[in-house]
Amino acid sequence: MRVLKAVIASSLFVIAMPTLAEDKPKLDRNDPNAVRCKRLEVTGSLVRKERICKTNAEWRTISDQQGRDADDLITRSRSGMNPNG
């Protein structure tokens, strides 16, 4: 009886899977809501990498923030660490 239930459950799962995949529209690769995953090196490890997934909009926000941080660091180093110039 258990085997029969498992077979029925797995066959229903296989039948339902294509319908679940069809419900999601395929996003363009450059769409801000499309998810991209990157493998980033883990600090302190020679070989370990971490997989991080975010939307294109989130990756853009992170990149913009890093650019602002770099500009701020350069500006402060030129002014002798005086935040008022």
C-alpha cells in the first residue's frame, strides 16, 4: 500500500511540474527583476566560494553604493581625513 501511495504521489508531482513552470513568464536577462547568481570568494579561504543570488536591480544598487564609497574614500584621503575639507 505504501508503494502504491508513493507511486501515485510521485506521478502527480511529475504531472504538476510542467504546469508550475509555465506559470512563470520568462524574464529577459537584462530585466531589473531577473535574478542573477554570482560566485564570490570567501575571505580567508583559498578555494571556498559563496553563491549569492540577487535581482539585477539589487546588484546595480550594490555597485552604485560601492562606487560612492570609493569616491568618498578618495575625497577624504586627498583632504587629509578632514570631513569638512
